[in-house]
Amino acid sequence: MMRIPPAAMIGLFFTAAYFLAAIFAPLIAPYSMTEIVGGVWEPVSGKHWLGTDNIGRDLLSRMIYGGRTTIFIATAGTILSFTTGSILGFTAAVVGGWVDQVMSRFVDLVMSIPTLIFALVVLSVMPVTIPMLIVVMGLLDSTRVYRLARAVAVDINVMDFVEAAKLRGEGRIWIIFREILPNALSPLVAEMGLRFIFMVLFVSTLSFLGLGVQPPEADWGGIVKENKDGIVYGINAALVPAIAIATLAISVNLVADWVLNRTTSLKGGRG
């Protein structure tokens, strides 16, 4: 019987809670995302469990819908970055030669530019929409995944079972998806948790700087930006999304660590 450590249980609980709240946001949010239901920065009450925001919208409803947007963008961006980075990294390792050199040097060039600055430059000249955010974030972050995937694949590519597959006449696609990918899952799973956290922080930062999710849509970074002036007056509305971001990041990290330890122990048990 599988035993889940207490830390992983906590991580699973909060991660599941955030994702379920994101999925069922229209059903559990007491108000709509843009409805003005009270005064400016009203305190916590039975009517408004987290109070109201800078223009009188229910903060709990904004948080639920904002979490939905943040988690969706982060999840989609993570999937895009891992799909692109892993396939290109494995391909570079298996093909080798000038293909590997060209791809690796291009990735080095992109990574030499700070990711946030690169994203700000691109988004300043492109329409800031959710699909555009996902593409920009996913492609920029795929360079980190590429480096990891290539490094892991280079080591696996010289192992005996891969050499045996080559001698059998298996093609590169077979080797990538049937030989290298299954044996590279452990580090990739751990990295996926970290990349998801980075995506949450990335989109929140872009929204705080005004080039992320655009009003009246909500995300956690945008909610911080909208209510940051209230901190001067002792209003905690900006701290609520900051706590949510931190809680989600810690929870996902706990789950990723548990999955990494479990997959590693299972692999060791088969050896």
C-alpha cells in the first residue's frame, strides 16, 4: 500500500484545492469577477469573506477567478515549454553533430538575455492576450527545459540498451520516445514542478508590471497591483494574492519532491 508522507499530503491538499477552485470558479464564486458589490476596501465580513478591493468588488470572487486565470496560463505555458524543450533537447542529443551545436548555441543566445526583459520587449510590441502570454512564456522557458533534457539524454544515449536499439535498426523517433523519454522522466517531473512555479511567478510579475493579464480579467499578480496602494493604509487586500502565490508554489514543490523520490525509488527497485 502506497504511503504518502505528511508533507506531500499537505502539498496535494492545497494543490488540489487550488486546481478545483480554478475549475469550478463560476460555481463557487459568490459574485461575478467584475461586479461592484460594496465600498472601497471594505473589511472582512459575513457578506465579503475577504473584504472588497480598490473599487468595491468582492475580493474572494476576484481571487477565485484570478486563480483560475493564473493556473490556466501557468499550466498551459508549462506544457508548451516541456513539449518544445524536451523534444528539441532529446533530438539534439540523439542526432548530435552540427544540429546539436546549432540548437545549443541558439539556446545559449536566448538564455543570455534575461527572461523578464525579453518578455517585456516582446509583449510591448505584440497584442497582450492570454494566448500570446502562453506562447511567449512557454517558448522562453523551453530553453531551460532544453538544457536539462539534452543533458539527461546525452547520458542515456550512450547506455547499452540504447546502443542495442540502434543495432536493431530502430529509428530516432523510437529511440527518443521509447528508450530515452521513459528513463528521463524523474528529473523532468521534478523540473516540471519548478517550471510551473516559475510560470506562476512569471505571469504574476508581468501582470504587476502591466503587460500580463489585462483588466477587467483578473489574475493574482494583477490583484496585487490593483490593491498595492492600500498597504499604506493598513489594507491587506494586496497580501491575499501574494499569500496564495506562495502557498501554491510551496504546495506544488512538495508534490514534485514526493513524485521525484517515488519514481527514483521505483526505478532503483527494478534494478
